[in-house]
Amino acid sequence: MTEYNINEVSKMMNIPSHTIRFYEKEGLIPFVKRGENGYRIFREEDLGWLEFIRCLKITGMPVNELREIITLTVNGEDT
């Protein structure tokens, strides 16, 4: 499984690292792991969440609505 640090993700996704940190803090990237050193470790599925967020942000959706959609998505089809 390939893992990336926040700087690599920032460059790959063209999203500033401070924005990625904000998304995580706001609960928009629900599964980001942390290494023993406390640094974020991103996997391919995390990149998918970032792409999903980017698509929704393009529509002008506010963060609180983004959080709602992500929560519903994480909770599965029953929601």
C-alpha cells in the first residue's frame, strides 16, 4: 500500500497543505492515519476523499454541508 505525506499529497492534488489540514480538522477527511511521529499518513483512499471534497467545493458548497454529505457517505447506504 502506497503512503504519502502531506507535502506529497499537496503537490499531487494541487491543494495547499494548510487547506488539507483544515479539511482534516473539520472532519472532512475521516480516515487519515498518523505515524509514530504524529505526521499524517495519506493512502490512495484519502486522495479519493480529497478529490470528492474538491468536486463539492467547486459547486460553492459550504463546509458544514460538506461535512453532512461526508458523514452520510461514511455511514453507508442506509443514510
